Amino acid sequence: MWTHGKVYWNELMTTDVEAAKAFYATTLGWSFNPMPMPEGIYHIVMLGEDMVGGMMQMPADMPPGIPSHWFTYFAVTDIDASVAALEAAGGKVIRPAWDVPGVGRIAIVQDPTGTTMGWMTPAPMPMA
């Protein structure tokens, strides 16, 4: 379960997915479940049976010079209301909210200091 403001997801955007997978498998014991996406393969990071993050090839439209990096997403109750509150508080929208089927509604935002992050209203999880 998630609550408003909680760190919800971390994902690695890397220039070398295979090298990153090998490193994290060796050092942290992670395994990876591939998930085909229109942009390429997204790798769900697994620690045993738990999903602990994602990994993907650095997008082609990433500005030059951006190194491989971890990117954090925070859960919010209502993405549209939260983005409006962010702007009112001096934050900036980098990418307006969009829907990812089965995942949720996501926006890429910056706080007033320039820190970039993702905010998302997660999709309801199916009942076990």
C-alpha cells in the first residue's frame, strides 16, 4: 500500500543496461524481469519475490551529457491537484501528467531548488 508523499518507485536510467544488471546482480543479489515497452525493454528489478525498482536504457531524447542515474518517484493522491499545488508553491512541471496503463498517472516535476523527480498517482493494484 502507498500513502501520499511516500517514495513509491526508483528506476535506473543507464547507458549500459547489461553492465548495470551484472553489477547489481553480483553486489545486491537482484534479478530482472523484462517487460517489453514501445520504447524498448523495461527491466523490473526483483529482490527475491519483491519488486524493488526498474531499469531502462537511457532514453534517446535525454539531453547530452546526462550520466546514468537513479530517478525517484513519489506517490500522490491526485496527480493533477498535486501538480497544481507544486506550481503554486514555486515548482516547475518538466513533463505534464500522462497515463501509463496499469501503472498510474505520472508527471515529471522540479521543486523550487531545481531538483527533478517523478510524482505519480499509482493505478489500483489487482486483488491477490
